Amino acid sequence: MLQMSTTTSKKSDQGRQCELAVNSATESSEVTIFENHICIVAVLIVFSYIGALIRVYVQRGLSYAGEPVASIIYPQFIGSLLMGAAIELKSKIEPWTHTLFIGITVGLCGSITTFSGVIGGTAQQYFNSGDYDREKIQSVIAGLSLILLGFGLAYVGFVMGRHLGKAFHRRNIKLVYATPVWFKRKQITKIDVLFIFVAILMIAAVICVSLLVHTERGVIFTLIFAPAGTLIRRWLSYLNKKHPRFPIGTFIANIFGSALYTILYLLPGAVEIDYYQCNVIAGLIDGFCGCLTTISTWIVEVSFMKTHNSYIYGGLSILIAEILNIIIFFSMGVPHPYINKCL
């Protein structure tokens, strides 16, 4: 009886060891990630629409008289929170579908957050575009406060998102990335086909709405221009691999987008424009510039760099964008108080 018990115990132990060995082999398995550019374009179009709409309506919903902080702050926190969670869950999402991971991080989070919106907002505070009853030094303090809140809360959101992501089990999977191709039928999954189909439907819907609906034209133009901003940002991101210590692609997108944002913001006060042109400008600001520039990706880059490089890259990104915005304000000769004829 004792011998049978001992034999059973040994078999049980061997079974557990075999189970652990199988689990260990599964968890340490290697997965090859394939990327078809046509699928990436489709998923980025879908999520750029969603991200831009979230940003626009969150800002609208949280903008009110006497607000303690500017409404532009909230999308930065939300997008960075989602980005942090996605980064931690990468080993769960990518083996299932690489396309979805790119859609969430580059498309959704990158379009919810906007570097140009925060930088443009600080310049507006410096020059007191709202014509508030305050001293010049108070305007400077207001602008600096917006920088601290915008980028600070984005970083807090990113850290919180990573904590949430770690709450879920992560498999130790080695991801090997194959050379991206434009189209290879064997590598396309059912999810890829779904995103291509949804992208076509959403593009058709935006075209129909733009032709038939005559209200909320600013939002409609935002949707028209949003995919272009996201796709250009994605294309520029390939430059980052050549300069890992200073992601030049994200840097170019954020600096150019921030400068264009301020030019477009000041344009209605500098020249005569009509209602239609006002809506186009609103679409370019919220859609193109908003999706071209990103804080969530910038936060990821700064967080995973060496400390020295992160301070150089992060500091120069903010400083150069701020200087350009100030130069634009002065060069366009906008009078004070600033009157935006589109409002």
C-alpha cells in the first residue's frame, strides 16, 4: 500500500514537472510578426477617426467657464494611460494581431494626444489671446503651468497605464519582426481583412456625411484630415530606427505640426476668411495637426531612453517648438486683444 502511494506520488510529481516544462516552453516560444503596409494603413485610418473624435469631444465636454485646468489636458492623460497599458500588454496583443497593436498605439493613442495642442495652448497663454485681465508675468506663468500640467499628467497617465497592464498575465514571448511588405496574401489574417473593410466603410461614411450634413462642419473636416496626419507620423517614425538616441521622425512631426497649428490658429485674426474656410482651418488644426503630433509616443520614447538622452530629446522638443510658436506670434503681427473671427 505504501509502495503504491509512493509510486502515485512520483507519477504526480513527474506530471507536474511535465506540465511546467510544457508551460515554460510555450511561454518562452518565439513568434514571428509579419507586417503588411496595406493593413497598417487601413487600421490607422480607422483608429485615427476614433482618436480624433475622442479628443475633440472630450475637450468640448470638459470645457466650461471657470475650468480649473485647460480642457486640452484631459486627452493627453487618457491617450497616455491607454498607451502605457498597451505597451505592457504588447506580448499578449502582438502574437494575436500586430495590426491591432499598431492601431491602438500609433492610431488611437497617437491621435487622442496632441503635442501641437499643448504647445499652441502655451503660446496663446503667453500672449494672453483670451484677453484676460492679468499682468504679463501672469501670462507667462499660465503658459508654463500648461506645459507642466500637459506633459506632467501625460506622464502620470502613462505610468498608471503600465501599472494596469502589469495586472494582467504576460507571457514571455520573443517577438521576431519580419521585413515589412506592402501586400502578401498569405500573411493577412481575418482581423486584417476586417480592418480593411471597416476602413473602406468609414471613408465612405465620412464622404457621404461631408456631402449631406451641413452642421458640425469643423468636426467633419477634422475626420477628413485626421488620417493624413496619422499616416505621415507613421511614415516619419521609420526614421526613428536610424536615430534611436534622438527619434528624429517624431521630433519632425511634433515641431512641424506645432508650428502649423499656431499659423492656422492665428490666420482667422490676420486675414479675411469666410465660414467655409473657418471650418477647413478647424479641421486642419484638430484633424491634421492633432493627429500628426503626439505626446503618447513622445512619452514612450523619453521613458525608455537613457536619462541623459531623454533630457536632451525631451527638452529640445519642447524648447524648439515653444520658440517657433513665439516667433510665429510676433511675425504674423496679430493685434492685441486677438480676435478669432471663426469663433
